[in-house]
Amino acid sequence: MSSGNDGARPAIAVLASRSLRLGPDSPAARFIRRFEPYFRAVLRPELHLLEGTYRSLLRCGLLHDYEPVVRVPPGGEGGLVALSDRVVSGLPDGRRLDAVVYFSDPRDATSLFPDSLALKRECVVTRTPFLASEAAAVAWFGLDWLARDGRSAAAGHIDDAAAKALGMRGDPADEAVALIAHDTLKTEMLAFADEHRGFLSRFGARLGTGTTGALLNGRIPERLGEPAPEVEDLTARLRDLSAGGDWVRGMASGPRGGDVQIAELVRQRRCQAVVFFEDPHVSREHEADIQLMERATRIPGNEVLCLHDPATAREWAARHQRCEAAGRDGWVTLIDACRRRWGVELVPVASADHGGDARTAQLEAAAWYIRALVSERARGMASSAARLRVGVGDGGLLGELLDVIASLPERLQAVDDARGDFAMPLVRRGYRRMANVEVVPEGDAAGAVRNAGHLAAALSATLATPAAGADGVDVRIATLSQRSGDTGGAGDRRRSPGDDVLVVPPGVPPRLAGQVDGGGVTTVIAMARDVRAALTEQTPG
């Protein structure tokens, strides 16, 4: 990772809006779960975590024993002020923050608070990468991981050949990148385009607003009058790219709605990246349009990469080029591959997480995920009279899993005691006792009834009578118990909205084609090596 810290430990700030940090499926939890192996084995960064974000991650079983953590006060107690100062002034030992990852929900009013806006502005001023969505953070760190350490990255990816065989490799020719620059930074945009013309030409389309688009196409608009010699030279150098037609598709100028046009293309998924060289030192007559475009790139479920300054954009292009030079530019993560092939979310488990003991690693990952999922879903329903129904099937692995789930509150309390001084304790009464949770045995098999009773006791929840099927279950827990792919004691698949969590024992490739049809499995917890074997139809090692 390119760093301004001259070989010292990198420093990364991570924070998230409340809606984007709660629960194991939140963008913050998904990001840390995806990159924890990279952080531990490759980058080893010092993480500056706002307390609310840190607490949420710990409750999901993440970063428990990760030591290079600097706790930052909660946002309501000035946490964003503290981070903004670290961006401006640097850290006490002279290092600087290498990136700020802020999962900012545009639907949350706090994203418009002055401290949120100031944090982003200071990142732009100091040219510190400001990554405001899951898509931006995944692209930024994923490229660095692939470029720097192919061996560790291979554990969570399928290579270019396998991705092509599965029809999963994304083609840049099907994507578009927007190139926007304020007047004071148009020269830097022209230089960026000239330096990385090969990389930018891989995109199927380039979009440019007003004057920026004209300059990138080799034309100098009249409004510029007599341009600086450097602008003339760079414009002439880029002119050959438009020999067969405009290299950049021109949009309206920013003040005349060009930013709105790009925001709409982002919303329609017709623009996959925005490179916006903005000048934070000038007033902007169309500030509302700029905010609209930036917020469009952060709409949950439709996020795209958005970069805000020349240094960050150059490093982004360089990372792509380093991946290409290493032969890893077309690699696809197992998480993305499972989404594309089966439409499920994957929680990949590496046996190295627990000294090579695959079964222990599997049980730990599944227990933390399920406990956090049930806790968050129950919390969300607490304000209503509704009850959260959790269905449990038969299967030998489930019994072991429930033992681990029962131990989590005490283990989390130990983490709280060791870390100490949280404004809000990790283990609260609502976490210990889930009064609005009802555990339902799926079927009357002895194993299902026993497992349901065990889980109800672990959650201090209500045990319901056995259910004939899975109708009405909000969260369903099942396990693959046989190599054929049967779900042990799972009964009929759920026919009402909810979460189906499938735990796959080590050594069993998760062949899911028959499990995900018609609203079945939504989340799979499995060993990474077994998932890769299933995707590539190989025998797991």
C-alpha cells in the first residue's frame, strides 16, 4: 500500500453510520470480515476505530485479538472532530492517516452534520484517500491485496482462468468512468488522463462534464480564453485519443446539471466509478448538485467507487496496473463469486484463524454470525409487539454450534473487561436476554427439538412447539450434514421472508443449486477452500 509513512505501520480510520455498522451483514462488518486476513497477514495497519463502530464489530466476533487498535470517542462525543484533527495534524508519532473509511449512509441525517462534512473536506485538502462506501473500500484494499501478496489473496479468490470459465470476470469494456474536475484542477485531470490513458481506455465509456470533457477530447472551449501553456500541451497530447470519435462522452457543465446527469447514470448502474478532482477552497454555485452526485455513489446496494483528489486517483490506477503486471487483475473474490453463481452471501472461514483447526474455526465463525444476526434482528423488532421466530433443524454439527453460541456472552464480557472503559458495555441486558425471540424446532425429530431447546436456553428465549414446516420463520439455521448436499433435518424450505443460514461442515463442498431456488438459503458459512472447490468443481485439499 502506498503510504506517506515511509515504511512505518500504516494507519487507517474506520467508522460507519449507525445503520451501516449494526449486525453481521452490515457493510462495516462485511468489510472487516472480508479483509481481516489481509490486515493480519499483509498490511498490519493500526486501526483508528470510532467506539460505536468498534463495539459493533466486537459483537460480531471481529477484531477480538487484533492489537493495533486506537479507540476514538463516539461521534456524539467529538469522535469525528478527533479524526479530522488527525487528518490535518497527523498522529502524535509523526505518521499520517493513510486512508479514512467512512461508511456513510446518505439516508442518515448525521452524514450532513458539519463534523462529517469537515472530515471529508480535510481528507480532500490533504489528499488522504476518503472511501465513503463499501464499494470504494473493497476496490481500494482489494487491489492492494492482490498486487502485494498473491499467496494470501488466493485463499479468498478464484483466479482469472476459473473466473473466465465461470463467466464471472467483469469486463471493463462494459463499464463507464466519470472524469470531473473543478477549474483549478483541470490541469491535474489532463495530466492524470495522459499518464493513465491506457488504463482509462479499458473502460467502455468515459464521461466528462462541460469543459473537462471538451479538454479531454482535445478541444479548448472558448470560455477558457488563452489557456496556460501546460493546458495547451496536455490537450494536444490527448487529441489523438479522439481521432476516431470523442474519447469522452460529453455531459452538460456542472453548473448546468452535468453532475445530476452523472448521478442518474450511477443510479441506473451505467457508471461504475467517479473520479472527481474537487477544489475545497472555492465556493461552488452548484453545491447541491455536487452533493447529490456524491450521495448517489453511496446509496446502499448501489454504491460505486468515488475518488476525490488527484493523488488518490493516481494510486487507484497504479494499483490496477500492479495487479495486471502480477497477472491477478481478473481474480474474483469467493464472496462475489457466490453472489453471482448462487445469489447468497458467503461468510468464508480460513482454518488458519484457529491454528489450522478447521472445525473450531467453522464453529466460531458460525456462532458469532448467528448470535449477532439474531440479536440485531430482535433489537430491530423490540419496538413492536412482533416476535422473532428462529427455526432450528436436526444435524450433529448444530449441537456443537449451539454450545459455542451459549458461551458467547461470557466471552464478550471478557473482551469488554480486557478493553475496558467503553461508554456502553458490549454485553447489555438485551443481549443476554432476548424476550421477543421464539425458537421453533423444525419438525418433531428428537434432534431438532433438542437443538431448539438448547438454543432457547442459550438466548434466554421462548421455546415453541415443533413446527410442521418452515412457514413463518424469520431466521432459520440448518447444516449440510452429508456430502450429497442434503440439509440435515431442515425440512421444507422457508416460504416467508427471512434469513436462511446454512452452516457447511469442513470438507463438504457447498453445492447449493438445489438449496437457493425459490427463496431458500440466503447466507452460507463455509470453509474458503471448500467453497473454491465447489465453484471450480475440484476436490478440496
